[in-house]
Amino acid sequence: MSLPSAPETGAVHRAGRVALVGRPNVGKSTLLNRLVGCRISITSNRPQTTRQRVTGIVTRADAQIVFVDTPGFQTEHQSALNRAMNRGVARGLHDVDAVVWLVEALKYDRRDEVVADLLAGSAPVILAINKTDTVGDRKLLLPFIARLSGLRAFEAIIPVSAAKGWQLTELLDAIVQLLPEGPPLHGEDDITTVSERFLAAELLREKLFRLLGDELPYASTVEIDLFKQDGNLRSIQASIVVDKEGQKPIVIGKGGKQLKVIATQARRDMERLFGGKVFLEVWVKVKRGWAESEAALKRMGFDI
């Protein structure tokens, strides 16, 4: 890891932590990946894909921003897993210098209102209105922005598109103004604080959700049983964990074909992210009730 570099003499350098918050499936992970320039937070069309806080680091000449991507705040289901995720959202709002609240363009409902309540008394808030590329008539954004501007005092309201990369420089500029002056918090080449072991599990879980969609129930996850690095080769053994015996054939597929596709796509993504060869072995295990077990969730690294 490279050492933090000092800003030029006389130049103002800012550094701080910024929470990304919003309801499920509003585009937080897509935004984080776009800002960092690398896919460190997994995405899929399923809500609640992000389950634990993921950090992404953006380093500029004038600032370093440490983003904290929080899970979407869950209001529909209250399993032990979802309670742990909601605690992750609340804790993600502590000890940050600013908050970016994502709301989907022209869509604001009860789920957003719950997030708005969490922001009371928090750090300064920037409202980012995401998915503006999906709005056919841009004139409709003006009354929507006017409506949301009455919710609280925002430091800025910026329409963006994480998918298309629109207005992201403007968003970063607004964020930097809210950060305290100080040297970088991490090395200039660092892009995240989470481990490669964690990223490997996330990439495999992403493929699980993307390839199986609604076929596989929400109560599935990934555990890394072995992560060993020898030079530029990483040997990884992982288990896909499902809740019921009848879910194993869904993941494995006929003749093991589905599991092979999942593992192959995950391995390729790992090699791109880690910059080296990966030997990946994947099994499927049944752990009944894991999503309701606080002990199991604690072993997986959730805030309990």
C-alpha cells in the first residue's frame, strides 16, 4: 500500500468520509463504482443486493473522498439479516463529514420518507437525484426538485445519472466543499478498504443473483472457505449457502452447468479486479435459517 501523499505547499487539500444512503435499488452501488472507476460494489436488478457497508476511495489532486456505500434501508421485511443491514445504514451515518442521499428521478415514496427520517441531525446532506437518463421530458424534473427541496436544507441538489456518468464531476465538486482540510486518509492508489476476500465473496454473490434472478430466494449468500495468494495467483474456495435442500439443484443446474457458469463469470471478474490469475472452486451448502441466526450473521461479518 502506498503512503498518503502530501498536497502541494500552499494548496488547500481536503479529506473526509461521505455516506451514500437511499432506499433499495436506487443506484448507490452503481454510483460508487462509477465514481471510483472500478467495480468494488456489486449490482443487480434485485433490491438489497448490497448487504454490508462497502468503502470506495476517490483521490483527486485537491481532495480524497472515502465513500461508504450502505445497504438500502429495508422497510418491507424484518428478518435478522434485514435488521442487521438497517443497523449498518444507521451506523454508516455516524462519523462522516457529509451525506449523499440518492432519490430516483420522479419517484419518491414511503421508503424514501423512512430514509429522510434517518437523516435528521446528521452531517450536511447533498441530494442526488439519480436515473435522470430515464426521464423522457426533463421539464418534469423541475417540479420534482422543487417538491424535494422543501424537505430540509440541502447543501446542494444535483440531478445525476450514475449509469451514464452525467453530472458526477459536479457532484464531487459539491462534496469536496463539505470536507475538512487535511491530508489524504489513504494511499493515492487505494480504491477501497475492504479485503480481497470480501470482494471475492461479493462478486460470486452478484453472479448468483444476476444469473438466477427470482428463481433463487433471497436467503442465499456466499462464504469464503479458503483465500490463499501465491505471487500473482489466488486460490479461492467458496461456498454458496442456501436455506433449503430443494434450492441446491437450482444453483447447481443440470449436470452442474449452472454452477459452472456462475463460477466462471465470477472468476473472470475477480481476475480483472485483482489483476492476476484466480483458481476458484465453488460448492453449494445448506444452512437452514441462517438469515434469522444472529450468530451466523456475526460470523459473516454483519453488525450485530
